[in-house]
Amino acid sequence: MSAQKTISFEADAYRRALEESDADTLIAMFTDDAEMEMFDKRTPPGSPAVWHGKDAIAPVVRELCEREMRHEILQVVSDGDHVAYTERCVYPEGNMVMSSTMMDLRDGGIAHQVTVQAWDEEEADRVQVGDFDASETRESFDHGHAEMVRIGGHNVVRTTMEPGWRWSEHMRERAGTDLCELTHTVLLLSGTLRVRPEDGAEEEVTAGCTAFVPPRHDAWVVGDEPVVAIDWTGKD
């Protein structure tokens, strides 16, 4: 009878790394083929955010650790093969995020993680106006750029993709995944965008149209006109 492998995952070390926003330590705790899933009102059970592999998970963890918020693990339960915990995150202005996470362990690392989260609405009792052109959150990438505004507790992103842009050519290395792992709900203001999901069923989105795009897809600009899109489900 073979001896049972002992899981060496340290819940206390994970707690310290999360509460201290130590991204490198957190990323090192995932197995190379780990999978992460996240459910909230933007990514419901029918279309969750899913990341496959440590290389895809790493940017998500780093972005989380870079946010200006305080992380606090409230409760932890572990049976050696699984870890469950609740977490409270507080932004400087006092808005809170509450989440519940379940992790499956394998060979001392996190093989699968599922998080369900909810958050406070931000000043949803008054009219708010966002200005993409004045946004302090702007990101440039090869053949394009994006600006984000936050309104009523939601992130809204305006993305501009120049002619010749293609996700698999210009974003793959940056994202660390073969396909885009994000969910998008978009309105195209200009241009034409071709989208190819993992199953190969291509769709074309033109100016004035809206589209829901689930995770794991490629996309590219068609023609000589830049694509400008408004995305209500862009990542933070």
C-alpha cells in the first residue's frame, strides 16, 4: 500500500502574502496548470471570468495586489486538500468588497481556485459623469490604447484599436494566454471588429452594434478604420 502524499500548503503563509499584497509569493503558490474562476454581477455563473495556467493567473494577482485597498482574511477552514476562506477588502474611501474563496490543493500548490464576490456601490444616489479624455487610468498597447472611468461602482472602458490590430498578435505576450480570457459587453462606436471564439464560430461587429463576447476568443480589426468600443465588463 503506497503512502499518501502530504499537502505542504501553508495557509498562514498565504494569509500573510494576501494581507501584505505580496504578489510574488501568491503567484508562486499556484501550480503551473492551475485554474482560477471568479463570479460576481459582471461575470455571472453563465459567463464567469476564467484564467487557465499560472502565466495567465499571474497578471490578475499582480493587478489585485497593486490596488489601493486593505485585504483582511476573516475565516479560514482547511482539511489538507482544500482551503476555504472569507475576505474583506476596504478601499481608502471606505467602500468594501466581500468575497468567499475555495481552493483545491495538489502537490502543495493551488490547483483550482473559485471566488464569489460582491461590493458596495459607489455613491449610487447621485448623478455621476465620467470623462474618458480626462481619465487618469489610461493604458497604451501595440496598435491601440484604452481609458477607464468608474461610475456608480462600475468600470467602463473605452478601447481604441488601430487598423492591423489583432489580439493574438499584439496582446498574447502581454496577457500570457493564447486567447483573451476576459468577458466583454461592448458597443462599437466606429470601425468593424471580427471575433473568433474558441469554437471557431466567427462573428462580425460593426459600428452602432452591441456584442457580448465570452472568455477565450481572438479578435481583430477589419478594414482601414480604427475600432472604438465601449466595454462595460472590462477588467479593473
